[in-house]
Amino acid sequence: MVTLEGEHIYLRALEPEDLDFIYEIENDESIWELSNTQTPYSKFLIKQYLDHSHKDIYEVKQLRLVISSKDDNALGMIDLFDFDFKNKRAGIGILVKNEKERNKGIGTEALMLLVNYSFKRLNLHQLYCHISENNKASISLFTKQGFKKVGLKKDWNLVDGHYQSEFMYQLIKD
């Protein structure tokens, strides 16, 4: 059974050729609030990260995958982070890079693939995510996949001089 390949996309490991793609994502200030980034990343640092990206999720506590079209175009990234083997849980984050490619099912398919992989291959019990109260697209994406809102962190993130609250969502394996 292939768990990381869908009908229109597949999820793959990072490759050295992804340097420029990751550099563009990590240095796109319009999405820094999503990842709590405040400073740019150099190509040198990203290359070092890529050089170590082969390490096992159990060692580095994260898994970053490229969302790729069937014709091998990198469309975005999807991550497991804060991997907790003992408690069988991880955080999950997703980004479709090009705004024109959003709301076309790419994120839905990628999230479904990673959720299935997490529960079937990694034997996780739960996944969670944190979403800004203003990010309606992400709220819709995660709730369609079965994630439930379990909390609100009031005035959690300072964005452009204004505090925004953040929701926490969980998906617990049946």
C-alpha cells in the first residue's frame, strides 16, 4: 500500500534540488506569521538543513515533505513537527506556495495523505495544529479532514501591530 501518493499529487522527501524552492518559501515575508519567522534564512543554512534532512523522524522529531504534482513540480510543503514518540502525537503544518494553486484540492489531498501516513505508518494516536482565527482557509481545510477545535489562545500572536488569537485543533485516531 502506497501511503504518500494520491490521485493528483504525492509527498516526497526533500532533495538537494529543492534549495531554491525552500529558500523562496522561508524568505516570503507574507507567510512569516504562519511559521512565527522574523528573520530571513540564508541559502547556506537551508543547504545545511537539506544535508541533514535524511535523518529519521525519531531522531530529529520532525518530518518535512514536499507536495509534488505528478509531473514532479514542487507545489508546497507539509510538515510533522514536535514529534512525540512516547505520547504518539505530532503537530502538522501545510503550505501551498503559489496562491493561484490554493483552493484547488492540493492541500486537502496532501493533508489526507499525511494524516493516513501518520496513523498507519508512524502509528500516531493524534495530530494537532495551531491556526490563526483569521485563517478561514486553513480552518476549513483541517475541519474537513476531521480535526476538532479544542482551544483558543487569546491575543497569542502579534501581527502587524495587532494581536490575533489562535485556535488549537486535534485529530485523534479512532
